[in-house]
Amino acid sequence: MDFNKIFIKNAAPTRIGGQAVLEGIMMKGTDRTAVVLRKPNGKLHLRVEPLKAPSKWMKVPIIRGVVAFVDALVVGTRTLMYSAEVLESFEDEPLEKDKMTLWLEKRFGEKGAMDAMMYFSVVLAIVFTVGIFIILPTAMVPLFESMTSNEVALNLIEGAFRIVLFVLYVLAISRMKDIQRVFEYHGAEHKTIHCFENGLPLEPKACSQYETLHPRCGTSFLMFVMVISLILFSLLGWPDLLTRILSRLLLIPVVAGLSFELLRWAGRSDSLTVKILSYPGLLLQKLTTRNPDEKQLEVAIVAMEAVLDQGPVETYEREVDPEERFA
């Protein structure tokens, strides 16, 4: 891993970030977001929306990390659902809606039904994450109590078990064909952000020279969460199971807040300390990013240009012809 290609000297860090979705990318700028999807006919579907004014809590260290994390969950889920809905509209035979969806639409309307499914998906994701990556590791560690009674060692075993579970989960989903496509778009997002931060023209050839790894990636945030929780929880002793679970749950906001601050620091510094702290997350990014092709870079570039637009901030959708843009 060449740090000089990831923490690039003289680059101008930005807060522009993104998310790979089904056959596309969402970019988030300072005042707007843009979702770009490649349609089956090769044309690009672009949707731009204004961002809400930043919450006053976004000025408070640690707390802003929790706010940003929740917002990312909601926006990320909404964007994934939107991308699936748009792509489905271009299918020859749209998928038939299930009974639950039809019932929700009848009761709350189409938009209300979508919102309900979105928030349910967020809650389900949180429950799954807490169950698998918080409760399960601490519940399994007592199996090792016959080997050691050292409280710090037991907490470290728990943290290591949590990281191993997470890596295995990422490895498992990375074998799915659709997820591999998403990871390629993830790589295109990072390459395009690198290209912009280094002041080069936003063209596929210029973007392709950069790494698929980026210091501000959400994958690195998740690894920071794992490492910080390992260190923090090891200071709490080894009480009974219920107390351990409650303490882990109560400290989730603190862990998320600290991880967010660390990620912000990593995004604007190329110091040796930052490189060392970022290394585990960058290794994990090798699993969650893949090298994109030129067409995927085109999608990322159109999304980037949309959030850089200095025009009025308004919601709109339009079709982009990549042959005209990249002629």
C-alpha cells in the first residue's frame, strides 16, 4: 500500500463524500446531493436535491458524529431505495408489489409507504448490527473464561472477535455479483474525489490514475468504530453479561462521535500518526472497493460536477448523454 497515493501531498481536502448504490453513485456536496444512475440504454439519470441547513449540533464535537451517523443511515437507505425504484422503472416487466407494500400504500400513500419502509429498513439494520456486532461478541467471550480471568484480556478478545466477524461479513457479501458492482462504483467515487482534490480535470483518464482507497471513506469510519470500542470497552472491567451489553449500547454514541472526529482528522492530515491510525480502515477498503471501468468513472464524474454546480439549489431530474459529455 502506497500511502503517498492515498494521503497525497499538496492535495486540497474537501468534505465532498459519496456512496455507491445500485448502478450508480450518490455524491454529497456542501449544499446539495446528486444521484447518478446508468440506465439500461447507457444514458445517465441525474437527480439533484438541496441539502437541509446543518443542525446546530453539527458544530459540537463528538455529538456531531452521532448526528452525522444517523443522517448517513437515513440518507443512505433512502438513496438505495431510490436507485432500486428508478432502475426497476426501466425493466420490461416491473416487479409485482408484495401485499405489505400494497397495504402500506393504501394506508399512507405511495410516498408515506416508501418513508415507512425506509425507516423500518434503518431500524432493522440497527437491530441487526447491534445483535451481531455488539451483543454476540460479548455473549460469546465467556467461553474463553476458562483460559484467562484477566479482564483486559477478555475485553480484547471480545473486540478482536467483533472485528473478525465484521471482516468475515464483508468478505461474504463481496462474493455477490451485485455487491461487486457496487464496490466498483465505490472505487469510482474515491478516484473521482481524489482527482478533484488534486485539481485535475474531471475526465475518466485523469481519475483512473488514482487509488480506490480514500482516508475519509465510511469503511474507515466503521473500522475506527471497531478499534475505539475495543480500547474503550477494555477499560470497563468484566461485569455480568447484562451490564456488559448495556454498557456497550450506552457507549455507542460516544464511540461513533470519537470515530467521526478521527475520520475528519484523517481527511485533512497526512501525518505519520494519521497514516498508522488509518491503516486498518484502508486495509478494509481493499475489500469494499474495486477498480472501476471507464463507464463507472463517467457516472462518478457527472455526480461530482452536479454537486459542484454554482447555480440555484433546487430539486430536479434530467437525463445526461455520456457521449456528449465525454466526447
